[in-house]
Amino acid sequence: MQKGSKLVNNLDWTTIFIYILLVFMGWMNIYAAVYSEEHSNILDFSQRYGKQLVWILFAFIIATVIMLSDTRLYMVFSYLFYGLVIAMLLGTLVLGKTVNASKSWLQIGSFGLQPAEFAKFATALALAKLMGPYGFKLNNIKSYLKVFVLIALPAGIILLQNDTGSALVFGAFIFILYREGLPGWILVFLIFLVGLFIITLIYSPISILVFLYILTLVVFVLQTRKYKDAFRFTFGIVGIGLLVYLVSELFDYKMPKSYYFFIPVIMGIVIAFIYGFANRIRHVYIWAAFLTVSIMASLSVDYVFHSVLDVHHQKRINDLLGIESDPLGWGYNVSQSKIAIGSGGFIGKGYLGGTQTKYNFVPEQSTDFIFCTVGEEWGFIGSFVILGLFLYLLLRLIRIAERQREGFARVYGYGVVSILFFHIVVNIGMTVGVFPVIGIPLPFFSYGGSSLWAFTILLFILLKLDSDRFGH
């Protein structure tokens, strides 16, 4: 009795209340999204809202079981949970059912289970097990390699299942690494590479090369104040470019115009490396390396875009960037989503009053596009409230993670924050047209047993760890 009383007193009831509130709001919006006069009973278990109620009840049972379990279970058996999920992912590759071109579902009777959802919390546990001990430091290749393998293995298998959206979620674990000592410049550089990927799709290779060169030169000058060296280097590259042009004209050798830019810059990089190492000027070869990697990343964009991404992903990205437009084709979902949200205005059309919702204009409105229902029926005010709840939840989880006394719980806590943050930002972002549609659910809101159960497990393991932070 005393142990149970201690558990009740130590639980973060504010976070639990937010969880229950979000789950309840999600259920009500699922009901609104698929509502019809023929099926108006909210307890109709033949409809999605009826099935979601069953998933919610099971989620509450799962949460209770986690609360009553021993915290050491998650610490000791982290790698076992991870291994079991990897086995499930591999099994799905062989035995899985294909849904929406993705072979990521295991069919168990009439219920479909998506192992990729459970891989997220299992990977967070495995990372906590690896990085939690006091002696672990992100200061050598071996430690980075271990972390990379733990993250890349499930992400790679999920990518083979053709579920790109779920695979991208694992990239959010970079925030754990940053909290645990990853140099800030690496995080900034990775964000820069994402931006470079986007602008490379829009602008010509020559424009990108000029941009990268100027950016590198400006940052180098601001950091070192070596204006004369920068001028001489630029003058030398221009001279090499003119020489290449004259030689090609002399021998009547026609080459693509971009070569007149690439060849001088590449030769200049080689000279910069030699000069930097010979004179032991660290900044010179560091920024030469930055320019080299940036150019290679830019040149690889075309291959990644056309050979790695599926056609529907290519179309959605092109539509987002304004390169192509097809509001009745691949851009239909986002177009209708924005119409639905915009039509809600400031206060919305009222619960069950959404016309875009009622006439099924937005596909997948109870799953990936559930936020459309919020925007249309609850308007700006309702959307603001939902976003405020998610923001408060994330900030509270960061606070929970930071107050942990053990490294395992802290690392796992940031894993929870990373996963939820990615899902919330990307899901809502794709419904309003600022991110491409990649098909990931809104936590605690979207229809689906697998996602709800996985998010519940993810959250309540952290709450259990937090409740036991002062020992048994």
C-alpha cells in the first residue's frame, strides 16, 4: 500500500492529464472526420471512431501496466526490446502486408500492426542504454559508430519497407546527441545540408557553386580577417578559369559551361589544402574541407532525388517548392487540406459542421490529415489551443528529462522529446503545406492502434522512470 501511495505521489499528473486530454480530443476529431448520419452512434465499433475507442482503452491498460512494472526492466532489457523490434521489422519485410505502397504492416487477424512505430521507443531505450552510463562520451569514432549503427539499423530496414516517412523520424535522434555532447557545429552543418538539398532542386549547378564559394569565403574572412589571402585566392581561381577557357578554345574542345566553374574551384580547393597543411593554417584546410563536402553533397542531390526517392515523393517535394503543380493529382491532399483549414476562419464552423470534412474532400483525414478537422471545425482558436498543448507537453518533457538523476533516464527522456517533436512539427507542417507529405501520424490524435500504443509506451516509460528517480 505504501509503495502504491509513493507511486501515485511521484507521478507527473500534469503530463498524464495532457496525454488524456489530447487522446480524448483526437478521438472526438476522428468521430468528426468520419461522421455520417447513417453512422452517428459514437460507440459504433464498425467505424473508425469505435475502433479507436478500443485502442484507447487498451492504451490505458498498457500505461497502467508500465506504471506498475519495475523500472529496472527497461534498463536491463533495453537491448532485448531493441532486438525483438528489429526481428519484427525483418519479419515484416518478408511477411508484411503492403498498404499504400509500403510493406510495413503485419496482419494479425483483422488487426494490422506496424512494427516501425514500436521501433522508435525501442531505439530510444537502446540509445539510453548505450549513452546513459557515466563513462560514455561522444569524443571518438568508436562511440559515434555505435550510436550510428543503433539508429541506422531500424531506419534502414524501414526504408527497405518503402516507409520513408517513418525512417526519417530516426533522424530526430540527432537532438539526443546534441544534448549529450555533439558539437554544435555538426548540428548546424546538418541543417545546412538539408537547406542545400532544397535550394539545389531549385537553382542551377553554377548558381549553387557560386553561392557555396561566396559563402565559404565570407565565413572564412569573418573568422580569420585574412582579406588579402581571400582576394589572392579568388583572383587565382578566376585566372585558372580563364586559362581553362583559353585552352579549350585553342584546341577547339567544347565542354559544358559549368566545367569552366567547377574545374577552377576544384583546383583551387586542392591548392588550399596543400597551402593550409604546408603552412599549418588550420582555418584554410577546414573551410576547404567544408567547401568540398558541400559541393559533393550538392552534386549528389540529383541522384538521391531521382534514384532513392519514390516518384510520389518527388512530386510532393516539387509541388511544395513550386517547381510543379497538380492540385488534382499529387498535390490534391495538401490543396484540400489548406482549403479545409483556411475555411475554418477564426472560430471555426463548429463541431461536426465542417463541409470539407463531411464530403470527404481530404483523403486520410482521420489519420495523417487529422489536423484539418481541427482547423475547419475549431478554427484558429482551436488550432492554437492544440498547438499550445503540444508545446507545453514538449517543454514539460524537457523539464522531466533534465531533472533525472541517472543518465539512462535523461537520454531516454530526450529521445521521447525528439520523436514527439518531429511528429508534431512535420505532421502539422504537411497539412498546412510547409513540409512535403511523408505520411506520419499526429501523436495521440491520429487514428490507429499501432501509433497510439507506441506513443503511449514511449511516454509512460519516461513517466515511470521519472516517478522512480529518487530510488525504490
